[in-house]
Amino acid sequence: IVDPSDPGQEEDTAIEAALRPKRLADFPGQSKVRDQLGLVLEAARRRSAPPDHVLLSGPPGLGKTTLAMIVGAELGQPVRVTSGPAIQHAGDLAAILSSLAEGEVLFLDEIHRMSRAAEEMLYLAMEDFRVDVIVGKGPGATAIPLELAPFTVVGATTRAGLLPAPLRDRFGFTGHLDYYEVSDLETILRRSAGLLQVSADPAGIAEIAGRSRGTPRIANRLLRRVRDWAQVHGHGAVDEQAAHDALALFDVDEAGLDRLDRSVLDALCRRFGGGPVGLSTLAVAVGEETDTVETVAEPYLVRTGYLARTPRGRVATRLAWEHLGLRAPEGAQP
Ligand code: ADP
């Protein structure tokens, strides 16, 4: 789960794992999804049977992987982790599925990026706990059915819309994760500061939470940068001054927009006169993959009212023009 818009991801992975809440009760925010998932898991526990398969969708860094691990912990089952891009052949998937023990959880990240053949095998396996292994080639090839122990798939995707309907329908529970409230991010940051053993005052925490794009992964990363700043230039504590100066250094602006967000708005306004412009043209203009612009930058810009999607393309709102310090043209979207 690499967020392509962010450099320096690798150092993050180990720390991220350490900062993950382990149980549902320790997971702040997303109260709807948390309550729904809690019910599904509790009912399964009482029936002593695996729960329905779970699909989690939403932008990167909101806690899909964390929740998948929590599903395993709450069920008292190990979690096997793989991802769509890692399964290119149906055979890779057959090998994983046939090695799962009864009740185990299979976490499939980026499930929308599996090959078509693997997808078909997966939805049959999810429904009937069976895979057909093809032996031989050409006219002599035969399908040998292989029984599987019942298991639970937790799928994660940034693009639920890309999943073919037959696969989507096999998930009995779908949870959509949305950007976090600032107060939830504050809770997360206080907990993380404790785990990282840095002292942080409420003003410092508030400053970081308000500028984390509603995303725990970003909040935790900014916390570490503010801690760095505090240790080098400050008094070692995360306070408002440290937060303010460190966030400026790392190109997070007052509204919490990062470099990618701003370059999307900048291209939209300065190069395309505010749009409408197609997504792929916009992506080329900022030198990013279409997927990155669409799943990382755009949802947040739409959510916060800087960018609008129209049938003719992406359009900058009045807020976007003003944010860049430009005059909005007549008739700009409010
Ligand atoms: P995703 O799989 O959606 O990209 P992750 O589950 O990997 O996101 O979360 C990214 C980071 O954010 C993890 O380090 C995790 O500690 C943190 N995180 C995500 N959601 C929460 C939450 N609700 N509470 C605390 N930390 C969270």
C-alpha cells in the first residue's frame, strides 16, 4: 500500500505497522463502518463460523489495511496478506487459496488490479469454497475441482467502481471509508505521539490534525516530521510553533493541501483556464499517473470544494482560484 504521491515511503512502512490500532475498540473514527463491521464479526463469532467476505473501499491511508488486520484479531485468526498486482496468474491464487486453513483471513489489497482469470477463480472460491484446477493443455485439458476450507476474504480497493459486479456481489459486507474528522485525527495523533514517546501539546496536535487531508497516514507522517523539527530547532516537544514551521518546510499549506494537490489546481487554473479538462490531460500536465491524480488528489479536492467533476471534465471552483491567489473568472463554479 504505497501512496505514490509521497516520497520516502519505505522508512514509513515499519513505523506504520507499529502505529496501527490492533482492535476495533482502539480504532478511532469511521464510526459507521466500525459499528457495522463490529456487528458482522460478533455475529460470526457467536455462530462459530467465518463471517461474510468484507470489502473495504476508500482513498489511500484511511485504514483499510488496519481494519483487515483487526478483522483477523477480532476473529482470533491469522491474516494472510497479498495484493491484486501480486496475483497475475490464476495459479498463484489457487496456490494461496488451497493453503488457507479453516477460518483464516485472506487480505487482498488493491483487489481491482487482479487479472481477469484470477478474478473469476476468486469469486467461485468465495462462493463455493472450491477452485477448478486445470490440468493439461488444449483439447485434453481437464478441470479438477479442489475443495477449500471456508475462509474470509477482506478485499481493499481505492476504486470500488472498477470491480466487476460478480466479484463485488460476493462480498456480503462493504464498508466505505471516508476522510476523517479533525477531532478523530487528534485522537489518532495523541495516541501516536504516546507510542513514539514524543510530548505534544493540544495546539501542536490541532495544527497537524487540521492539515492532514483527513488522512491518518498523513497525520502520522506529519507528526514525525514535526517531531524532527522540534528536536532540531525547538524544545523537543510538538507544539504550535514546531507544527507550523515543519509543515511549511514540507510544503503543506494552511489549508492542508500538499504539493500534488496544489499542482493539480495550478495546472487546472493556469494552463486550462479553470477547465473543463479531462482527467488524463490533467495528469499529464502535472506529470503524474492518471490513477494517482484520480485516487489520491482528486477525492480530497472534490470533498473540500476546490474541484468539481462535470460530464465535460474537471473544473476549478471559485475556492481554487482564490486559494492560488488568482481572480476567479466570471461564471466560475461557486
Ligand atoms: P490503507 O490500507 O487504507 O491505505 P492503512 O490501514 O495502511 O491505510 O493506514 C495507514 C496508516 O494510518 C497506518 O499506519 C495506521 O496506523 C494509520 N491509521 C489508519 N486508520 C487509523 C485509525 N482509525 N486509527 C489510528 N491509526 C490509523
